[in-house]
Amino acid sequence: MATTTAAAVCGAAAAAPRIEVRDEQGWFTVCSLADLIPGRGVAALLRDGSQAAVFLDRAGRTYVIGNRDPFTGAYVLSRGLLGSAKEATGGTPQDTGPGAEGDASGAGAGGGAFVASPLLKQRFDLRTGRCLDDDGVSVPVFRSRTR
């Protein structure tokens, strides 16, 4: 599976809205918003060499989680199916992830967004990283924003 570096994806679309992730060094761009298709994910290479899965839900909210499926060890979550569940929590379109400003406590009647792993189908809450099928398992969640 190919991963995308920020420079490769965003080089031609510098003025377009972009998805940024925060790490110890500050905010950096992982991809252009135009590179995302609602309901689908893309893999991105982070500055520390790890992989992230970047998602755009059909409501226009973006999420960034670790791309590694903790049940199989495969880097495939970016290829998973998006859905919503009442037990998952919602997000905000401009700033999501741990400590995000405008933190939402729920997504209303439709429930919060999750991704189902394409391999064993475990569901991961895109807001918290918590596995909805096994409370003892989670994936990293990265604070993100659209600028």
C-alpha cells in the first residue's frame, strides 16, 4: 500500500484547504482537503515515520488516526469502511482529535463516526480511537484541523 507524504500531495494545492496534524513540533500539513473523498480514507506518512489514516466523513468532518490495525498489525485502516454508531462520539469539521477546540460530546441522532478494519471488521471510533468491539484496544488519534 502506498503512503503519501505531505510534500507530494500538497505541492500543487498550497492555496487549497488542507488537513494539518499536530505533533511535538507543531502543526504540519498531511494532505489537501481536495485529496479526500467523503466516506473514504487515505494513508499519510507522518514526520516521525509512522503512518496515519486520514478520513473525511459525508458531513465534511475530518479525522486522523493511526493506520495500523492492532488486531493484525497490518497498516490498512485507511482502507476501511466508514460508518456511524450511537456509542461512537462525534467531531467538529475544523479541529478534531485529543484536546481539540470546540470538542463535541456527541454527533446527534446519527451517532459518531467509526472505521471498520477491512480485515477483521473491528470498528474504531474516529474521535477517540477506542475499539467499539473490544474496550481494551485502541488506535492513536491525532489532533487535526482544516485550514
